[in-house]
Amino acid sequence: MFLYFGPHHVIDFSKQKSIDWYKDKITSLFKQGAKVIKADFGEQIEPHQKFMHYSGREMHNLFPLLYNKAVFEATEDYFGKGEALIWARSAYAGSQRYPVHWSGDNSSNFPNMLCSLRGGLSLGLCSFTFWSQDVGGFMGIPDDKLYIRWVELSLFQSHFRFHGCSPRFREPWNYSKETQDIVRKLLELRYQFVPYLYSESIKAAQNGHPLMRTLFFDHSDDPNCYHIEDQYMSGENILIAPLLTEEDSRRMYIPSGEWYDYWTGESIKGPVWINMENILIDKIPLLVKAGTILPLGEKMQYISEDVPNKFILYVYPNMDGEVKYKLHDELGEILFDGHIEGDILKIKVSYTPIDRPKLELEICTPPLLDIKHTEII
């Protein structure tokens, strides 16, 4: 599908002259201040169409790959290697090299939330590291409850965008005051999770892994995980079970090992199914793997250009009283390595490189743990 205004032709991305012409058009937008190009559409090349080096049938799958490639290269040429990002819809084998991608036009209803999640998890298994969807659904009119639950579904994905059709656009101010207050708090939570999400994104990209991943990706020895399509891991350490129906309850599967409820600090040992009832509209079931130090940042209104140096370290010890996390950022790595001795929590902090700005750290532990003192070494 393409949108045309006036005389038109499909750009022949098999022809270098066409590619150069298109890149020049894209570059002119960067000169005006644009940072990212949305590579929309691209999926409906028809068999009768002709290209310099391919038939329409051959180009049907190749077109989105070459389209993604041209936009990505134009971006990289302008901003420098390692600084390119596109917002792509269609893809083909090889488009993994040109992140990021989103679902295309989803629908504003609860069943389509599950469809979107299924699609994203499947794409992740094809080595697409970054994926998200239009928050709130693109087609249709979401009510406030659906809108909030869709925000919750999307909080821990790599990228996030409110986008949808009239008459009720998806920006938060088009919804009730109560909904705005809830969404504001949820978005503040996402901003606090940015240090973790960014760190896990770096690791995922380095290893060819998806950030948002199926449970069996990390728990391949658990046959139950192969049949679960309504939960996901965000990185290696947090487990999310979004609300995908009108009901305020759901069953949640917890894989083997020890986990902590993010909201209450309660420890839960898997493997086990649990029934979660009366889940509040402003909450999403969220568990943290035991043995994790979860580095959260400050509440922010936007992502600044400065690398964060203030962290709240949420500590979730394993059965041996050990906790650890290696934080990756644009300056290098920070290793938080801790253990409990009696009622004292000791955390050693080491840096790579060692000359980075001094960190400001705050420690939070689950309320059920009997920790009276903390020491940062």
C-alpha cells in the first residue's frame, strides 16, 4: 500500500541513480532538523510492476529491505556511523541491520493487543532486536481502560509511540483527567527504567537477541514456556504479564527460580502458575529475577543528552544473598556486585573506564528483607 498525491511512480531501489536521488531528498530533511525518518509502507509491490534489475514478483520482498537500507544509510551518512535510526514498518530477511521496526496498523481492541504482542515476540525470534507497536491501537476508538492497558503493555519495550486515527487521537490529553494522571505515572516509571532498558538494549544488539523476548528464550528447558504468548521478558531480568482482556485478573506463569514482585517486594519461587485477582488499573504484573540489582534513574520529562550518573539501585538477592548487575551505557560499563553479611548489604562498584563522573547512588531493598545497613565499596 502506498499513498500517492499527483503523478507518481514507485521508487526503483534496485537502481543506484534512484537510490542516490532518494537519499538526497532524505538528507534535505535532516538539514532542516529531522533526526529520524519513518520508513512507512513498502509492503505491496505488485507482480506487474517492473524494476531495473528485478521483476515485480522478485521485488515484492526485496523492496522493503532496499527501502530500509536506503533510509538507514542516508541517516548514517549524515549523523555518523553508529548514530543511525529509522522507524520502519515492512521488512525482509536482512532488515535486522536497519533498526527499529514497529507493527504497522493495529486495531484498538483487546484481542489485537494479544495479536500485536504475538507478532512482536515472533519477530524477535527472527533476530530483530527492537520492536514495538502503535500504543492505543491505530484503527478504531479506544476507551480509557483499553488505552491504559495498552500503555502498560508497551512500557518495557525498546521504543514507544502514541499513534492512531481520529476522532480520538492517542495523545494522553485526549482522555479523561484520571486517565491522564495514571498514564503520566506510568510514563514516569518508563523513564526511570531507561538505564536498565538502554543497558539491556546494548547487550541484546551485541548478541543478536531481542530485547522483548519469549519466556522460552531464557528458559528453554521449561516446556511450559513454549506455549506462553501473553507474557514476555524485557531483557534478562524482568518478567511482564500485561492485561490483555477487559478482566482485571489473569493467570501468570513464573518460570523456575526465585523472583520478586516489583510492587510489593514479595518473593515467589517458580515454576508455578499463580492467579492474579483485582489488578489495579494503574498496575501491571511485573517480576524481577532474584540475584538482580535493578538500576533505575530519576523521573524525567525527556531523555537528556547527558549520560545518567544518579541511580536508585533496587536490590533483589538470591538464596545465597548475592546480587549483581553490569550496566552498559555510552561511556562504558558499571559493575554492581553485592552480597549480604548478616543484616548488612555490601555493594562493590567498579567502572570501565575508571575516569567516568562520580555516581550518586541510593539503595532500595524489598521490605520483607531484614537489612539494617548498606555499604557501598
